[in-house]
Amino acid sequence: MEIEVTSILESLGSKPEIPAIREPEECSGKAIVEELGDGRYFLAASPGMLKIHRQVHLLADVDAHVLILGESGTGKEIIAHLIHKHSRRSQHRFVNVNCAALPSDLLESELFGYQQGAFTGAIKDKPGKFELANRGTLLLDEIGEMSALMQAKLLHVLEDGQFARLGARESSKVDVRVLAATNVEIESALVGKTFREDLYYRLNVFTINVPPLRQRRDEIPYLIEEIVRRSPEELRSGGDFHFSSRLMDAVLLYSWRGNVRELRNFVTRTMTMRDTGAAIQELENKIAGCQRLEPQGGPTHAAHAAKPGMRTVVREIKERTEAQMIQDALEANGWNRRHAARLLNISYRGLLYKIQQHRLSPGQVSIPRPL
């Protein structure tokens, strides 16, 4: 099965290859793919995700709580697994609790456990997630959905490591590293009093902000290749499946509001149906829908009014994304152009030309992202 990947990466001179995991400084211009077990993996190719990979390695020897922020589908749970893998607690359990999936009373028993007879149906003792994660890592996913009462109880546990099972007379003590993740706008939640400030500052020893996929479009070809490679054999065989130039252009142009999760579903659906024409039509319809929803007078409306062709729109999106990639790499390396060139996997002279072409400069306001 051949996958034709033509994208902005080619204009920078890099090829969408997936090498074995290397240290970040050895992976300039290539993707880091790190196995996490049970089919999970972490992939980084953009400056933002490479920065997160470096942050995780710096956190390896720091046994502190971490708050992971980002939109739904960006891979916050994957980053939590990555932190656990590189921590001193990696030989112990990683336990995940989805705080949004349970009502407050059930969440309490899930976290802290209960004693036999604590309530109707409690026919035997049950340890909670804190006990199960003792000496390991506990991920509190969607913590922004936790009730105020549960937030107060969680804060108490984080302060001294002690809690009591429901129905128990004595407290238990555990040694757990807590990672918390949420797609809630945390600043707004603090202002609106839906998230406790004291809990936020207790969790916010380190914060990792996961960028949405539309802000790391240069990573999309790598993700597609990895999704295809890991797909079941029956999807990967028995037909001529490839991402044509037009399909890849549409993939790069679309905003992916569902982030990596939406991209994965799209690739799987395209592989299953083996109808790239329908896939292109699906994305172009969605892109057109986004343009219609853009406020009147905005940049997208102006472009629509001029009725540019698909090729013109794609060319503009590639140029803006290329300029943003270069700007991000330069800022991440303190405008050391030789280091940035290595990160982007292009020649030093080529980078100087691109800087002049896009009129980039230190401290430049972020280049507008495409929809």
C-alpha cells in the first residue's frame, strides 16, 4: 500500500518519515514516536510538541503534580502516560479516572473506596483509585467537571496524602503522584468560581499546554502515516489506498476541531471505504461550511467574496503555515538560525531565504493561523 504525502513539509525539504525514538536534539526535522504500551504512542514533530517532549524529560526527576491543559482530542491522556513512563514511579501502576463520567457520590467511592456495609450494595471492601495507584501515578481526567464538594475533598488528600474510605473509621495514607487534565478554560473557571483557586495552585506545580492540531498542521502527515501503519491488516491490504495531493491539501486546510481523535476517525473511515473522492468531498464541504460561518468582514469572508480557487486557497494556507513553522522554530531557539535550520531540517542558506521571503523578525506577532 502506497501513501502519497505531499504537504508543506516537502517545501521545507523534509520527508514524512517515522524513525525510531531518539532524543529531541537528535531528531531535527523528523518525528519522535515513543511507544507507551497497549497500542498507545506519543508523536511529536512540531515545535510545540517537541517542546512538550523536552518538558516531560525535564520532569522525569521531579516528583510533582502536573496540570495538562488542552482541547478535547489533543492527546492529554497520552502525555500523562508519557510523564509516568519517564518518572521514578514507572515501575508502579498508572491509574486513570474520568471525573466527568461519574456523578459526585459515585466518584467519591471510586476515588477513595468503601468499607463493607457503607451503603446498600457494599457487600465487601473495595479499594479506591488512590489506593490502587499507591507509589504510582493517578490521572484525574476532565477534572474541570468535578463538583465543588469533591474538589474540597481532593484538596485535603493532596495536602497530606490521607483519606478515609466511605464507612471507614480510620484514615489511610498513600504516596501518589497526581496528574490532572481538563479541556475547560481554566482561567474562566477560576473567575466563575467553578474551580477552586486553592486546588488549582496545588495542582499547578507544572502546567503543560497541549496545542490543538490546527496549530501543528506540520504534524498531520506523520500522524496519518502512523495511524495507517498501526491499522488492522484487513484495512491496510486488498486495495490501492493512498492519500493523493488533493486529499492531503484538503486535510491540511481543514481545521480539525476534534483534533487527533477526529483525524484518526477520518483516516480509518477513508481506509475502510477506499473512496478518496468521497473523502475529499467530505473535507471540502466542511471547509466551505467553516467559511460560511466566519463573521462578515473577516479575512475568510473577504477571501470567499473574491472567489479564489481551491489551489489558491491551499497555496496561501501552505505559505502561512510554513511561515508560522519557521517563526516558531526561531523563537524556540532564541533566534539562533543555525539551530532553527537543524530543527526544520533545511539548509542554513535556505532558512535565510525563507526569513527574507516571509519578512520574519524577532518578537513578531504570531502569524494568523488558517481556519
